[in-house]
Amino acid sequence: MKDADGHHVEVVGLDGILRDISVVRMNVDNYEEAYEILISHGFRNTRGEDIIQEKSAKSAMMVAPSGFQIMLIQHLKK
């Protein structure tokens, strides 16, 4: 879904997730810089040091000590 200002809301269903969760997706131009900023503010990567690397993007699910979650993603331009 997209509002008049261009902000997106995605609603997805995932197998194996037993409850609803809210995640903010943060699209960035510099993945490494954004990752380090989040780490310095107490976030941790839910996959340890692993990142999800695909042809078109790299990403990681980051979670704050409070439980707030951010999907950090950089779309790779060709």
C-alpha cells in the first residue's frame, strides 16, 4: 500500500511466525555506514554477523534492546 506522500506499508504473511510483528524497512545508500550506526545505538543483527546478500540487494534484520525491529536494506544499482 502507498499513501499520497509516497510512503509504503507492506503487509506480508510468513510461515512459521506465530504472532504479528511490526518492522520498519530502512532503505539506505550506504549499507555499511547504516549498519554501524545501528550497532552503535545498541541494535543487533538477528543473524549474528550474516547478511542476506542477493543480486539486487543486501539486508539484515536489526533489533533494538527494546525489541523494535528495522529491516536494513540497500538496493544494489547496476
